Amino acid sequence: MVRILILYMRQDDPKKNTALRLARFGLVEIIKNVRDAPRGMLILDPFAREVLTPADREIVEKRGILVIDCSWARSVETFTRTRRFVKGVRRRLPFLVSANPSHYGKPYMLTTAEAIAAALYITGFKDLSERILSIFKWGPEFIRINYERLEEYSKGNIDVERMFFEYSDENVIKILKEFHDVD
């Protein structure tokens, strides 16, 4: 089984938090201090320059995945601050659309569960990806609305992303401002 750690920043409503729900089901481990994050894991970071590809599977298998669970409204500040302490291989997810009720249809605004599932799917752990999503009513919808993109990304075809989005810090921040009033 892939090791999945979540650095829980306590910035969202715990009743709606997908990370905490995954932990209750025993699918992830929660850590609450940046110093407890092991080195060398694959870190999902929406501001990373490199996109996650199937070539990252070996890192996921050997080291695991670390997700920083924070509010999208505070994401720029949180990811900037944690870069000094949390060391590993940083990757961002390619263009995907959320299926959760709070952000349905919004590009890149994935919950922690959606981000983990996407990373697992792309790196070839499709069964585990589906298991992660199965504990949410809206979970299977995430794969349904992103199926074609996920399949292409899992084959290493990241060019599909360029049809939707040209990566730059400015474009990521523009999306965050548009959907979440991030300063």
C-alpha cells in the first residue's frame, strides 16, 4: 500500500474536511507539525513548476505522497511558508476539475481527497484512487468528469493540459483570486 501523509494545517471546517475523513477510514496518516514530515516524499504543491507524471511512480512507491491540507484562501501563504521545512519532490497536478459540492466544476480547486486520488490515478494506482474516492458521495463523479484527462495523464500525455492552461505563478494566483478571493 502507498504511504499517504497529510500535513493538516487546521484552516478549514473539520466537519467538511476530506483529509480527516480519509484518516478515520485508515487510508491516510495525519501529521500536524511540519517538522514531522519525512524527507523525500512526493509533495503535492499547486505552485510547483513540474507536473506530476507516471514517471513519478517510483517515488510514490518507495517514499509515499505528502499532501498539505490547507484552505485555498490561504494556500499561497501556506505553501510559501512550508517550503523551508518540508523537503521532498514537489509536483503539481495537471489541469483537473473539482467534483466536490463546494467547488464543483472549478479548475484546480480540488479537495485533499481529490488531489490524492488524482495523484494515485496518474501514477498508476487506479484501484487505490477509486477506493479513496469511494468514501464520498461525490467521489465517483470526480473520475467521471475528469476521466479522459486522467487517462491521458496516466499515459504520460501532459500536452493535454496545455489545451486548458499555460502554467505560471501568475496564472495559478489568477485562478485562486477568481474562485477564492485570495490576495
